[in-house]
Amino acid sequence: MSGFTYPILSATILLYNILIDHIENVIGDENKKVIEDVDNDESETNSGNKNENELSQIIKNTAKIYKLKLLEYYNKTNYSYLISTILDPRLKLQYYKDNEWEDELINDIQQKFLSIYNKSYAVSIQSDQTETPNKEKSLDGNKDLLKW
């Protein structure tokens, strides 16, 4: 079954970033828009345009609130989300570089990944290599299948 047909952890960061980018596009360049709105309000007497401006401002204000809530949840994601992106063969660490994450953040993610790997996995690999090569591994009642 393809990973594209069901949700996977590594897609979480991508989805957050897509949503945040879309919200930022809706909000747009606030300073430029405010100046244009003031100019339009002074020169236009058409109530239709004024209603459109009010509706546009309501949408932008709602988008700002949504962005704050989305960032609140985004900040609650832990390194498992970031590491799952690194381990995803379609994304890897290159995803963060392609999406112009700051070098400091990329290095932090990479160091955390290496730290977890060295702490949790490199040790068990080294201990497996110290076993005698002729000793055949077998699954008995005392063997943990996940560590085997």
C-alpha cells in the first residue's frame, strides 16, 4: 500500500507549512493594503466596495486568529515529527533546506536526530556486532522480537 493513500507522521510538518503559507498569503502585505484602503475610502462613495473592504478585513482578521491557533499547535509538535520527515525517503533533511528553514534550525534538527540515533540505536548495533559471528541468532521465549 502506498504511503500517499493514508496519513503518515512525516506529512504533518508539510501540512502545517502549507496551511501557514496559505494563511500568510490571505493576510498579505498589511502595510500596503492599509494604505490602499485609506486611499479607496477617501475617493469612493460606492457602498459595494466598502462592504467588500469590510469583508476582506474580516477574513484577514479571522486568518490572523487561525494562524495564531495553528502556530500554537505547531509549537506543540515534538522532534518525532521533524525526525520522521528526515527519515521519509521522499523528504529527508533536504525538505527543510528546500523550504528555506534557517540554518540554525536545520542544524538543531540534525543534531537532535543524531543524538537520538546514537543514544537509542547505535548502542544496540555495536552490541550486536560484538557477538561471535558463528553464533546463530534464534528466537526463543527470552528474546525480544523488536530487538532481535
